[in-house]
Amino acid sequence: MGLFGSKTQIGVSIGTSSIKVAELKKSGKTYSLEHFGVAQLPDETIVNREIVNHMAVVDALRGLAGELKIKGRGVVTALSGAAVIVKKILLEQTPDGELDDAILWEAEQYVPFDMNEVIVDYQVLSKNGPEGKMEIVLVACKRAFVESYKAAIRDAGFGATCIDVDLFDLQNAFERNYPPETPAALVDIGSSSLKIVVCAGGQPVFSRDAAVGGRALTAEIQKHMNLSFQEAEMLKIDAAARGQMPQEVADLMRIAAENIAAEIKRSLDFFSASNSGANAGYILLSGGGANLAALPKVVEDTCGLPTQILNPFVQIACNPKYFTEESIAAIAGVAAIPVGLALRGFSA
């Protein structure tokens, strides 16, 4: 981007239940949030992270951008789910001119899809890693999956300048706002999935995507309270915001929090066992599911680690023309990935 690159970047996070947009402005070495918004998606628009209802995504993004008065046309977005494979590999020392071919050959061992149907990319983490080998993060994704996201963004009037993996953007938001010395477990709890990445020394050292999310709680409220899915979702959101809820809903929320905490503990136990007893020092929660009543306390008690909500605005200012302290506090829990995407845009 250099001196003549854009001074603002737009992050677009397309989730199972909503689209989130964050626009950041850079001035020198500082960043400020200029716009942020969330648009809900109709049920079954995104299934298993694949776009099923193309026009619903297009209309939601176009409408949200208009509401926020977003003027830029280039956006950064991210993918996740079973169609995306992230793998850290060790590779024998390879000259730069031969690295692309070596990576493609290596990818065939880890990618369970036809190589003609995938897009492969990589990042060299270290040229002198364990055993004197090159340490590399390999990313592969089905081409059709990528193209469907690009098409939705294009039809909404934008262009995807960069397509990332959302776990990396969670890390971007973390590293911009928190000291990197102590390894941290970053957990994003969405509607249909729980994503966890452990960051240490500026690198993702462990990641996992589990099918646990807030949608399951909505379904339980719907069943027990005899409501429509939309009514159950609104009751869940309203109860979390006000802290007041029927006892039956409170009980269901406690069970959901315990299930999420147990999944996080399983992931961290696996990480510790596979990394010679290495441990994260604390846990940061993000995503819509992080607003679940008392979740940080339940996770802290279950995992035995200090736990709080990831705040992407510790070191990022917010334009006082559009944001108050109250509005910033309200969006902090769901803003990490879109903010991380916008940050990624400045280095794309």
C-alpha cells in the first residue's frame, strides 16, 4: 500500500447469522474506527459456511454499506469452515524459486480434495525452524467456495482486495491491542461454530474449529418455550443485554455456557498434550456467543485460566462523531474479526 495506499480499509465478516462491517482509518501509526455495523441474515442463508442464498447476502451487505455511508469499494473478507484447511508444516530447505512447486506437492498430502478444485497459499513463518527445516503455514480452500464469496461481494458493489482466514484476523485484532509476551487462547463463538487459536510469539501455534455455537441455544429456547426461531433468538439477545430472563431461559443459558466452556477446555487440553505441556496464559472471548450470561466466569472456572471479552479497541480509537463509550462497549464483543480484517487490509 505504501505512502500512496488507501488511508481507510473495510473489513467484511460474513457469518452464519449476520454480516459485520468495520471501516478503519490509519493516520501515521494509529488507527481509528470510522464505521461499524451488523446486518442480520435470513435463516439458512449460510449453511456449513457455504452461501446458499446468494441474494440475501448481497442485499444485506449492500443495505448495510448504504446505511453506514461506506464510500470505499475494496474490502477484505475471510473464510472458515470445513472447506478451509490450515496446516503448519515443516519443509526441507528449499530455494525461493522452487518453493511454490514444493508447497503444491506437499499440499497434496494434506488436502482431501482434488487439487484442480482448490486454491493453495502459504506463509513462511521461519526459514530455520525445528530440525533446521522451514516452518510454513499452509492454507487451502475449495475454489468454488472462494468464488461464491467473491461473487456475493462483487454483486453488492464491492471488490475483494484480499480473502483471508478468519482465525488469522482474530489474531490481528489481538496483537494490535494486547501485549504478545504471554501466549493467549483466542476464542470466537459464532452462531454455528466455535473457533479457537492459540497465539504465541506472534504466531498461531494451534487452531481448531468446532461445531458449537449460539444457534444451538436458540433452538433449545425455541423448543422449551414453544416460540418461533426468530422469537427465541430475540429473547436470547434481549435477556443477555438486560441480564433479566425467565428461569427456564437462565437454566438453558447456564447449560450452553457449560458446554462451550467444556469444548474450550478440550481444545486447550489437546494443545497442551501435543505441545510438550505448553499452556496459554489467558483466554479472550469474542463473537456473538461471547455475550452469553456469565460465560467468561464459567470458562474461567472450567479452564482454570483468566478469561475476559476480547476488546479490539484497547489501542484503536473510535471516531467520537459516530461512537460513544456505551456504543463501543456494546460492539466490542462482536467486532474483533471485522476489525482484524480491516487491519489486514493495510498490509495486503
